[in-house]
Amino acid sequence: MIDIIAGYALPFLVIMSVLVFVHELGHYLIARRNGVRVEVFSIGFGLELFGWTAKNGTRWKICAIPLGGYVKMFGDNKIIESMSYTEEDRRESFCYKSANARAAIVVAGPLANLIFAILVLSCLYMWVGQSFAPTVVANVIKNSPADHAGITAGDRVVSVDGTKITNFSDLRRIIIEQPGKPVTLLIKRNGETYNISVTTDSIVDPDPSGNKKYLGRLGIQSSNMLFDKLNPLKAVMVAITTTFSIIVETFKAIGEMLIGLRSTDELGGPLRIVELSGTVAHNGLITTMWFTAVLSINLGLINMLPIPILDGSHLIFYALESIRGRPLSAKAYEWMSIIGMSIIVILMLFVTWKDLMRFNVSNLFKFIN
């Protein structure tokens, strides 16, 4: 049990606490910039373990249940009443700020997670480098289209149908999109260049839902991965591109799950995240940093979903307020909170059930023991 706590639960709690701190810090900084009084900045829930009160009156604290955190702002989620506050209270109250100011405070949390991910990825690209596989053929599969076309190990693929490539992943992407079609490869071999025409294989790649997708295949394997250390500016630009790609792929996956093109078995709940946290921690700092960046992106995206009680829903409420000219009623907020909490609980139960099915009961006990 001690091993499971030290090896899996502890890395999970450390990673999540860092990401929660970053998220809440985003809310805090923009709230203070807009003149909102922040009463509490808490990492965790429940009994306060230790804390301190800053000169501006904010109580910073660490609590006993380290599964989240919050920033409590003065006047947060309270309906404006003309006689409720003094003039000074109104200046520092969240609910008296404009809809735009409140929206900025709300979006600052998810945005902080995305910025944090970009910073972590930038450090990785500067420190370790951007991984790439050169377009040198390491191995040719026997009786494959590449083998029949005369491609040999050591050949460098310069272009495909006139499109220049420098990375094996680009070659793979182009070929996958050409199932059963002829392509022309410009090959460099022993200082000489050759045009080689080859018709790709068309292979079936069924997804977990049983839908068939056809992919192109040449039958060549890449050489070892190399790493290109980037300068700070390029590292940041590549990190932004990587973050954007992860966001797009995440929304694409969610959309495919909703319409049945992708299995929900790919969803991971708290047990899955605990397992992955321990695994990446065992694999070293670099893997842990990458996992933390990806998790930070996902935390930011989840909070932007238009589900009541999440940040995304508040943006919708403030937009409606701007259109209507007045905030929603207290009753509307109450019902929205109930609905949102119900949705969150159902989703948590669903992904946790998926985790239990993935582990199955016997494997779960083996994992714990």
C-alpha cells in the first residue's frame, strides 16, 4: 500500500496540485487587476492544514483534501442588491464588476493552464529538442510495395509527388492518405537521385466502433528518432502549434465519440490519470513534464465546456446578461448549478466505471497490492 501511495497517488497529487494552483492563480491575478477583493486562495478542500493571510487580506491555505482548489472572491455568485454593500464594498465586489470584467476573470483560469502548457513545452523543446525521424529508410518489409518497387535500406526520400519532405512523419501522413494509389517518390541513394513510382497498399483500420477506414502503406520503417534543440523564440512558436494541435485533436475525438465514430473506451477517469501519473513519474522528468503539459491543456479545455458550474457556462451567462441588460435571477443560477453538478457527477461516475472495467476487479486489486 505504501508503494502504491508513493509510486502513483503522490505523483498524481503533486501534478494535479500544480495544475490547480496555476488555474486558480489565473483567476486570482485577473480578479486583483480588476479590483476584486479575493478572500481565499485554497489548494484542496476541507480542513485547513496551514496557511497565512496576506497584507491585501487574502487567506492563502492548503487543505486536507488535495483534489482541487478554489478562489473565493468577495461578492462572488451573489445577486446585486442596492442596499447590500457599502460604496467601498461595491468597488471590490465581483458581482458589481462589468460582464466583460467578470468574463475576463473567469477565462483567466483556463487560459493560465494553456499558457503553462506552452511554457512547459517550450522548455522541453529548448532543453531536449523537437523529435523527428529523418526520411532515411531503415528497413523494407519483404513483399511490400516498397520492396517490389526496389526501395532499399539507406535510401532517403526527398519528396512525394513533388512535395518536399524532411520528416518521416510527413511521409507517413501523405502515404496514409493515399490508400491503393500510385505515388512518385524522389529517392536519394549514394549521391544519386531517382524517381520511383509505387502503388501503395490499401489496408483496413477498423476503429473500436467497427467503422472501417482505409489507409495507405508503403512497407518501410524509419530510422531512430533524432532531437533538434530549438532557440527560445522557435521553441515557443512550436509549443503554441503543439498546444493548438492537441486542442483540435481533443475536440475532434469528443465529436467523434458523440456521433459514434469513436469508442468511449478511450476516455480516462481518475483511476486512469492516477495510473498514468505514476507511470510517467517512473519514466523520468522529461516524460512527466510532457504529461503535465498535456494534462494542463485538458484541464483548461474541460473548464471551458458550457456545463453549469464550469468556467465555460459563466461566459454564456455573462453573454446573456449583456444581451438582456440584466443578470439571470437567483433561481436560474440555482437550477443551473443543480443541473451542472448532476452532469459532472454522472460524467465522473461514467469515466470511473470505464476505469474499473479497464482494470477489471482482479487487476485492480493486483494494482493496489
